[in-house]
Amino acid sequence: MKKSLLELGELRVVEHISKLVRDRLKDKKLEIFGVDDDAQAILVDGLWLFLKIDGTSASSSMYPWLTFSEFGYRVALSAITDLVAKNSKPLLLASSISISGELQLEIVLDVVTGMQELAEASGSLYIGGDINRLSYSDVVVDVASIGISRNPKPSTPFRADLTVHSVKCLGLSSIPAALYYLRRDYHTWKDVLKATAKPEPPLKFFEYSDLVEASTDISDGLNSIRRVLEKSGSDLVLTYEAMCPEVIEFSREERVELSRLLSLMGEEYTVVSAAEDVDLPTTKIGRTVKGEGRIYFEGRELRGGWDNFLGYTY
């Protein structure tokens, strides 16, 4: 019996797509980077040319307190973050906006304004794109981004006995997710929500990227890290210092167990990397040990993460 996408989950779907891609590429005499990764590149005259596309709908990814400008910014930031994680400098952004004809022009312009703001913040250019009509009431935004790199970084291996770093402290994305999915009063945390609505691109990674062995974004929270660890044959032991202070405060004030809260991580917009013990201008979040893809914090295994078909799991 054929399984539905809900039964398979996002990871299995991506594995099927990757197999089709690899089967078609194996006989072509091209140098390709990152077929199974979040961004892919082809070697052109000694320079890696990266392409990344990302997208989502307002109905599935836009919290009720966000504006459409913030929504557009965040979709574009997802695409940019994947480029940065590969040590690729973002150059261009283009979009495809699909929207119901019953909605207003201002929504489209707000989405574009957000993408323009992100382009400026990341040192790239937004060059416009396509507009399409939906037969139902929603807004769907897809963003394609192009970048270049001379020294691209793979997502694996995060081999054992390496120090793991992040451009930013971890967990802030779990706060809006918890407010929404656990149905808490978000007005109490409006300052945190405002601060996380348009996060800074993780461009600081470029300051030390040449010193790391592997790197990845964690847009699917714990699931993103877990996939990399599984491929690497490692576990990750997180430190208490890895967590943003606001996450610890939220856990205490809202009486949400910290491990439960961290399972709701998702849109972190950071780059996590593994390196030898060198002094890097970033946040040390833990260390890898030999294992099978597990994540530990304060002696307990962390579970959960985001799946585009299954939602948050725990």
C-alpha cells in the first residue's frame, strides 16, 4: 500500500527526492556540491555558484502577531541562512508570491518590503519576481537566492570530539512556538516577540567559517541537528550556556519543562558548526561524542523537533 506524506514524514520524502536527483546526475560530468543538503552549488570557473529556494504559506507559518512585512522578511531569511551555512556569500534574491485575488495589494507590497529589508541586512539585492493567483484565501511566498563561495562547508561530518558553536544562543524560536501551540497569553511576552520578529542574518559566521569543519542551519530545530549527527555517527552534549536567558526565564515563568520547550525550537535562523578546539568569536554550545544522532542536555535526551508534514513532535 502506498503511504501518504503524513505517514512518511518530511525526512523520508526528501530522501526519495534525493535518490531521483542522484540517479540523474551520476552520469553527468559536473562538479556538484550539497545534493542532499539545504543549498546546492555547481563549480563555474573555479567558483562555487549556490542556489537555494525556500517557501511557505501564511496559513501554516505566520503567527497571528506577525505583520506581512515580517512574514516576507522571515521567508527570505530562511533562504539566506541556508546559503550562509554553506559559507556562501548571498548575492541575489527573487520571489514568487501566490495570493488570493480577493486580498489587497497592500499585502503584496508589505511582503516585498520585508524581503527588501532582509536583502539590505544581508548585503544582497532583491530583484523582484513572479506573482500568481490562488483559488483560496492564503498567501504563499517562495524565495530563491543565489550566492558564491570559494570554500563551501558541508553539513557533515560533525565527527566525535569536536566543539560545536552557534552564531547565536539557542532556543528563542521555542518561545513564540510555545505561546501559539500551548495557547499561552502572548501579550505578556510582547518584547520577546518584537525582538524575534525580524532576526539579524547570521553573517557573523563568515568571521570564522574557514576554521570550521562542517556547518548547518537549524530551521527544523532539534530535528535539523539530529539529522546531521545521525549521518556523522555522533551525539551532541549541549551546555547550559547554549540556551538564551529568555528561554530559561520563559520555562520558569510559564512552567513549561525546559526539555519540552526546546522540542519546539524551529526558526532559529542561526548557523551551527563543528570545529577543533580553537578560539572562535562565537557561542560554544556543546561537544560531540561518538553516538547515533542523539542530543543531550543536563543528562537527559532531548526529543522533538519540526517536520513539515508531522508538525512538532515530542
